[in-house]
Amino acid sequence: MSFAWFTFLAGIVLGVVVGYFIASARIESRFVTSMTSLQDEVTKLKEDLARLRETLVRSEEEKEKLARFNLLIPEIVRKFTTFIDPEDIPHLTVRSLKNFFNAGYVWFFLPEMNDTYLLVMGTGYSSDLNGAVRIRSGEGIVGLAIEHRKTLSLEDYTELERHTRVTISEFEKQGFRAELVAPLIGVDGVYGAVALGEIAFRAPEEKRYLSMIADIVALAYDKSRMLLKEHLKDIYDEVTGVFNKGYFAQRFSSEVRKAEDYILPLSLVLLDVDDLKSVNEKYGYEVGDRVLRHVAEVAKERTRRADFVSRYDGDRFFIVMISSSKEQAYIHASRIVHEIASRPVDLPGFKDEVRVTVSAAVVTYSQDGQHPSDLISKAEEALRKAKEMGGNRVVKA
């Protein structure tokens, strides 16, 4: 075989071998690429399965939480639809919200003057801050919720910060971070606000539920205010603003029982305006009513907090003086009689100066009687003597 022919055959063999290796390399490359792609698909599938599992778990948690919410809402409605003293509402609200949302922090704000709101109660922080942290409407997340009169989440607040300049409140400066805030909107305006922080598990429905509870709390304030107004109508005299006869009868009987039980002195002062009929005839009943208010105001100003003034009927007033002897009550009544006589009746826009005098009588439990009706009768007898003596004086029974 010639050298040329050998070289030709060797070239063919070498080409076949090189081609084989090139083909093998390409197959291996495609195989590696396919395996890598398959591994990526498997990884992606695992991630999708993990997300699906997380979604399913979260869905179950949301279902459980919503079921819990639906069980707790009727209980909250029941608590807040009965009459509640307004002073008890913050405490009951904080306790209910903590239990309902499983929140680490709950804050309750009440209004002060000049659109300012005061932190009065809460949980999760030092109670020393109650009464010390104030916010203004429009400041921070709480102030914005009050200003916009709607429930805000932390996400809502973040979105508002992007579009408007938000003033940081003292609340945020204390390091507090509220996740949900709802204003308490009632018939008479904004009654305050509630805020939650470190909620154990967040669900989209929580914002709606907080709004619902805030409305329930506001209704409790509306109801208590309405009942208080009705109660005040029942116990106060419309003309003078002091307690009326019905309240006097009930309270005086109670004080007599206490005086008997604890062996304490109790005195009763009866005031009567001298010749009010002449004032009504000369100036009219409107001025006569102003005279009655004048007498009531002086009596209230000169009466201790423990004691109380009531309009009994017409132009007569009773002052119940607790733990006061007859002599103490006499001195007190004398000062009132003197001041009424020396102070003109305040009549804006009225040319004439109107002055009036009063007569007074003093009786004391138990030396003048042991029953409320006996003491009242004795006081009326002593008052007649004061009138017979010319009025503008005090007579002891």
C-alpha cells in the first residue's frame, strides 16, 4: 500500500472519530441542558406546591378566625347594647378588642379641647403613658383616621404618606406602631378612636370588623348620652337648673336614713323669695324666673359639694346640709340671705336694678323630727314666723 493511500484512509478514520466525539459532545450538552431545565421545573413545582400549601393553611386559619369573629360579635353587641356608664366604656372596649383580635397592643383615645385627643386607656404598654400622650386630628395614623372619619390600616396609612405630607404624632414618637385604627363616630361627632398593634394574625376582614365594633362602641356612647339627658330632665328643674322636688323627696329620705343609721347630724334649710308676686306683676314672669335663677345660683355657690339645693315649688328652695348641726346650718343660711339681698339680679339689657330678699328657716334631725315629712312641716312653720317678722331673715325651729 502506498503512503498516499495510507494517508487517505487515516484521514477518513480520524474524521469519523472526530465526528463521533463532536456528536457525542452535542448529545451530552443537550442532555445536560435538558436535565438542568428539568431540575428547574422540579424546583419551581416544589415552590408552587409550598405556596399552595401555605395558601391552604392560611385559608384554613382565615376560616377559623372568621368563625371565631362570628361567634364573638354577638357577645360584643350584647355587652354594648345594655346601658353602660360612659366612664366604663373605654375599659370594656379595650378588653373586648384585645380578646377579639388577639392584639398585643390596644389604645383608646378620648377627645380634649381644640381637636386634641388623649390616650386614656389601653394594654401592652406602661400605664404611665395614659393621660400623657396627645395627638391632634390629622397627625399620624390615629389623627388621619379621625380627620378622614374612616378606619385605616397600616397599608392605607403608608399609601397616604406617598401622596400627602403626614405629621408624625406624639403617639408614633413613643415608638408605637398601630396596624388598624378606627374613629368612634356618633350622633354628636367624634367621640374618640381605637387602635390596634401586633395583631397575631391579619385577615382582610379585620378592617371591616374593627369598623363594626367601633360603630357599636359609638352607639353605646349615643345611648348613654341620650339616657343621661333623659335622666337629667327627670331630676333637674327646668327654670333654675337645680334639683327638682321629686329628686329632693327621694334624696332627703335617703339622707335621713343615713343620719339615723350613723347617728350623724342633718339639717334642712328652707328658702322663700319675699314678695315674688310683686316682681312678676311689675316686670313680668320672665324677670320673675330670672329672680328664681338668681336665688338658686347664690344658694349653689354658697353650698358645699356634699350638700344639695332643690327647688321645692313656686318660689321655695330646700338646701339639705349633711353632717351639719342647727347652728352650722343657721350660719350658712344667714350668709345666703345676706348675699341675695346685697347682690342685684343680673338682667342684661334691663334698665332698672332689681333686688330681692329671701326668708329662711332651719330645722335639724332628730331634735325637730325624725321623719322627712315632720322636718318639712317644722321648716314651714319656722318660715311663716320669718315672714311675719318682715322677711329677709333666718329663723330656727
